Amino acid sequence: MKSSKGLRNFLILPVCLLLFSAIPVYAQDTQLLDVTIDQAKGDIEMMLPGTLDWIPIPEESGNTFSEGAQIRTGPFSSATLVLAESSVILVDSLAYFTVEQFFRSGNVVTTRINLIIGSITSTLNDETKFENDYKIITPSLTETLNSGEIKKVVSGAMYNDSVRTGPRKGADVGSEETDGYKKGPSAGERTRANAQERESSTAQGN
């Protein structure tokens, strides 16, 4: 009896040691990334994780936050967000969304944008050395953002959930490199120009 119990404990011990040793490795390998508010115009508010207060976002660029934050825009308002190591998001007026996940694990940057209502346009930074696992989620669909695309997703209430995808001209997103990611006014301006040009081409085609 004692011999059987001792053998069982002997077999369980290595498994426990393996599990405990794996936890610090995962923690060290996963890094939360910052979202930079590159441009903000009009009435833009943010709710940080673990709080219930909406904070006005000033028009000065450079404010940062991490995953879990909620963003909403008022009428005639817009914002440009630069996601480190990953992408650029253009937020239209009357939008409400959450950056559910934004982190790097190993060589993969994971991004999950939960769009409740409104319209956002997204594009990836092709120059990053990391792979991107990027999804935009609405109440009725889940869209994957791929390299070289510029994708507009519309969700909720006054709209039927919809997606418009087109090629992005030029691989360069951003003009400066800081701490491994692209930022600066040109990131938002270039993406917005591509989006406007695509919208104009579609209208002329119709």
C-alpha cells in the first residue's frame, strides 16, 4: 500500500513541476502593447478598464492606452488610432467599440476589436517584423484583416452590418519608428487618403 502511494506521488510530482515552470515562461512571452491616439477631432471619450467613467480625449496626439479600453465618438467627430507593431484604425462619428485584446506573444501580434455600433476603417502595417492575427467583431459577423488590405466595417442600429475591402496603395504606414512601431500624423493621413480615394472610386463606378 505504502509502495503504491509513494509511486503515485513520484509520478505526480514531475507533472506539477512542469506546470509551474511553464507559467513564468508564458508570462514573460506575452507583452501588452499600446494604442496611440494619433488624431482626435470633436467629441471623443474613453473608458479605461476597471472604471465606469468616460474621460474626454484631448485633440493633442500622443495619448496612449492598452487593451480593455472602450472608445466612443460623438456627432461630427473622428479619431485616428495607431496600434503598436500592428495597424491604423480610422474611427468615424457616432462609433462605439472596445479594444478587447492587443498583445504580442512570441512572433504574433493579436488584435481583437469589438465594434458595437458605427464605422471603422482598418489597415495593417506591412513593415512590421511580426505576424498579425487581427479580427474585427460585430454583433453579426467576424472579419479578418489581412496584409495589404484597407477594410471598412459598419455595425449596428441605423446600419446593416457590412464590410468593404480594397487594396491599400503603398506599403509604408508611418514616417517615424519608435520602440518598434510606426507612428506620426502621416500614418493616419495616409490611411484616410487611401480610404477616401477608394470611396470616391466606388461612387464614380456607380
